[in-house]
Amino acid sequence: MTPSPSVGPGNPDILPPHAPLPLYYKTEAEHQAFLLRIFDSTAADYDRIESVLAFGTGPSYRRAALREAGLSAGMQVLDVGIGTGLVAREALKLIGSTGQLVGIDPSPGMLGQVKLPGIELVRGVAEALPRPDASSDFVSMGYAMRHISDVAAAFSEFHRVLRPGGRVAVLEITKPEGRFATALLKGYMRAVVPLIARVVGRQRNTSELWRYYWDTIEACIPPERVMQALADAGFRDVRRHASLGVFSAYTAIKPEHTVEAS
């Protein structure tokens, strides 16, 4: 796995998606080891539990969000944090037989669960994408931003690998603004979801993964900071499309021409 950049107070350019979570890890090295362990060990259960939690709406939402972001037939797509291929599956429906898709993920377990024909799978991290400059028309990241080490570095890499005029879509779950809604979602994610995971899942670590999911949602940087990070990386027309106060789809475009400072 490509190493992630050093995260800590000594590097002010780093933008972690959230503060360290001592319940799961203390150092960045422990963070990387935890993520690899938890995703590798729960990969076989991931799709089964996600389908229960989404009540069948997951695929339609992902497809609509990608279409809204500008994904269309014939595009070359880079899906960062492909996981088991939930976003990639919907992307393939939009790009058709003339398009191409490359999926990147640091977890061998997750990559092993991707059952999609005609795509290329590469092990790697968002902060150091193993792809050439200007090689993609569209970059997607589905619910993986909270699990990377440096949002600024990842968005800079998205900008690098996109062709001029290329588009990016980052799908995420966002903590609700109101206290009551936050309490409801927290109770659901930290109590109900782990219970479902224990009943439906076959791996004993699955309930831990879904508790960790909520903790990263609660601690994640706010939408305004995510949008600013996209703008800082060089993107324009940065937007956030919010659904149900929880689902965020961040979209942006790489400018056709770069204006050089005189």
C-alpha cells in the first residue's frame, strides 16, 4: 500500500477529515493499521448490510448523484476508495460500453469483493494516486473521505489526474445540523446499526465498523471546509447538494485553462 503523508501538528498543510479517535487508534500509524484491519475483515459483509440499511435506495441515489455531477457515456472514470464497488456499479451504467473505469482502494479485502466486469483495480491511496496526470474525465469518491489521512492532498491528486474540464463528485454522510436530528442519527448508527450488523453479518468485526462510521461522521470537518478544500485544490464551480440533511454530494470542475499569475 502506498504510504499516506505524515499527519500531525508539525505539518500545517495537512487537512485530516477529523481529529484522531482514541477509542480506535492513537497515532497515524495505528490509524492506517486499524483501517486496513477493519475493512479487510468486514469486506465480505459490507454489501449485505449496506443493502439492509439503505432500504433499497442506495443504488438509485448514487446513480442520480453521479448523473447530476456530470457523468455521462464514454467517460474515463477513476473511482477512489472503490470499496466493494457500490458507486462504481452505478457509474458503469452511466458511462456504458464506450467508457472505462479504474478503481483504487488500499484494502485488498475490499478489492477482492469487487465483482464488476471490464474494470481495472489498483491498490493505492487517495493522497498518492498511482495514475498519470490528466488521465481521467471524472473522479468519484463514495463515502471514503472520512477514512483518508489528508483531504487537501487527496483533492490535489484529484485535480492532477483530471483532464481540463474534468469533473469530481465526492459523496459523504454529514452530521445533521440540529441537535435532535443528530441524536436520532447517532442512536441509529451506534446502537441499531451495530445490532443489525451482528444479526445479518458473518464477521464479528462488522458491528465495530459501523460504530466507527458514526464516530467519523460526528467528528468530520464541516461541509464548508470540504468545499474550501476543493477550491484550494484548484477546482471551480464547487457545490454541495444536500439530501435529507444527511447525504452530501460535493461536485466541482477542473478549469479548462489555468490562468498564470503575472
